[in-house]
Amino acid sequence: MSTTTAMPKRHRARWTSTELNNLHNEYEMKELTVQEIAAIHGRTDYAIMSKLQSEGLIDSSWVNARGWVFPSLEQSISLQPAIDDDDGEASECEEQDDPNDEDYVPEEEDDQDDEDEDQDEEHEFDPYNMQQKVTFIEQQIANIYSFLQKNFPKQNVMASST
């Protein structure tokens, strides 16, 4: 069971100069709370907080914002829907995983990709490791040499010009 929450009507919309003037007036003169301003403007509480911060009306910690209470850990956990896959039904992601999609990856290959990522992390380039730098340069020279041999086969690439 998934619950969808409707986005505010002005979600991700640009702030107009009139809307900014109203924001200043509502926060400073009328002393409305963040939640009240969000309802008036059709935006989320976080959007209002971010704009108040960027306009210099509150500090970057958001602590001094009128009507703002940081959600506690228990509240944020209780707001997240619980995942229950014990009922035997396919999850929403599995239902949307169409083999005809261009980005479809079978589960077996998907697990293999995770293993490849782990191996890649083990062999990450360390800019302070001299041996890795030398190996990298040797590989680049070999690539250039092979490129030149393929594209200019009649000329001796490594011949000296003395």
C-alpha cells in the first residue's frame, strides 16, 4: 500500500518579486509562522525556510525561524511508510520493471554490477601512489602506440629521426 502526497501547487516554481515582497511582509510585519506562510504561498515548509535564509531573514541554522521545530528522529521515522514484503505481492518497483524497457537489467546481472563496483573501489586511483602513476602512464603510452600503429601502419612509429 503506497500513499501519495500531493505536491504544493507552487512546488519548484520561481519566486516572483511580488511573492518575495509578500514573504518579507508576512514574516516580518505580520509575524506569521513558517507553516502559515507555506500554506499561503502553496510551497513546502522547507522551501519557505530556504528562501527566508537566502533573503537574510533567518540564519543558516534555521533555529531562530518563527514556528519552526526541527522534526525529531522518531517523527521522521514514523512519517516514512513501512515496507512489508511478506504478503507475497510484487513490490511497486518490480511491477514497473518491464523487460522491454531500454534500461531493464535482469536481477542476476544487477547483482553482478554490485560486485563489480566493489572491485572497482578496491582499485581506485590514488594520486599519491607512485606505482599507480607509472602504471597509468605506461598504459597511456601503450594506447598511443597502438593508435599510431593502426592509423599509420606504413611508417615506423618508434624510428628515431637522427
